[in-house]
Amino acid sequence: MHNILSNEVFPDPRLPVAGERIEVAADVAVHSHAFFEIAVVVSGRGTHVSAAGEVALAPDSVVVLRPGEWHGYVECDRLVVRNAYLGPDVFAMLSGALVPGASGAAPGTREPAHPAVQHAMRLLEADPADAWTLERLSARVNLAPGYLVRVFGKSIGMAPMAYLNRVRAERAAGLLIETELPISTIGTQVGWPDPSHATRRFRSAFGLSPSQYRSAFRP
């Protein structure tokens, strides 16, 4: 499954917002991306496929996808979609801009992503199977480990290694749907070489074992 990374969509990470109008002339293969997507059907018909199942699309239909969710389009008939792409930290940025007196973040709120956080996210998204550690990731983005954890949590709402586990789980979910690969092989490909560990991590993310997820959501 192709995973579209943030740096492929947002040329400037300080402004993680983009959009485009797409004329879907043929089926769109299942894929995922590392940002929010809001798709509004302008005209035509089609069927949207995702982990939630199949949904018929008509003019004014709206599809909202969070980072890492896989989806695609089938049975398209002159389908035209207008897409808006939003970085995972954009809502925190907007809340700081729209709330009067919010120049300083209140306790428990998220702050716009530090450039090193954006860099770290892209590294993890690009190669989740790598043997990442907090120390190795911190060295790649030139921050002390403790400081990276703090700025990552303020921007994204979780620790770097928790974000890595989410990326791995979502990548595994896509492979379970798109391929016939054994679950143990999928675990290795996303960075969980131990099958028991992979199953625990996957169940923690989705509430289902990998085999249950494949049975429930494979088209």
C-alpha cells in the first residue's frame, strides 16, 4: 500500500494546509496518508472503501479521514472530488490563532509543531520498520531525548515512540487488507518482528487481532 507522506503534500511544514480538485476517471487503489483529508464530492458517483466498509458517493457527500487511515475509490462514474489536506497539528495551530489571548498555550493544550517534530514524524513515517529508539530519533533531529518528548507531546499529543507504534499499526492494517501476506511477515515489514508483540500492539491500536481485522475488513 502506498503511504503518502506529509512532505509530498505540504511544501512548507509551517503551513500544513493544501487542497486540490481531482477528476477520478478510474478506480483509485487503496492508500493511506500521514495527514487529515476532507474530501467533498462535487459531481458524479462512486463508492468509497475504507476500514469502515463501502459507502456510496453522490454530489455533496463528505469523507473525513484521519492520519494513517487507508481508503480508495471504486465504481467511479465521472466522479469529481475536492480534497482538503490538513497536517496533524493544524487544529492546534488554528485554536491558538482563533482564541483571543491564546498566544501562550494553556496547560494541556497542544502547540504548533516544532520543526524538529515535523522532521521526526517524517522520519518515522518514511521507515517505520527501522529499529528506532528515542535516542536514535533524537540524534537524527538534533534534540535531547527529553526535550523531543516534551515538544512532541505538546504538538502531537503523544510521545514519539507511541506515534511510531500508531504508524506501524496503521501500516499493518493496510497490508492486512491489501495483501495475502502472513501476519508474521506483515509484522516484520512494519517493525514488529516478534509475532506475539505484533499482535498485542495491533490489538491495542484497533481492538481486534490482526486475523480478526483482516476477516472483518478485507473486501
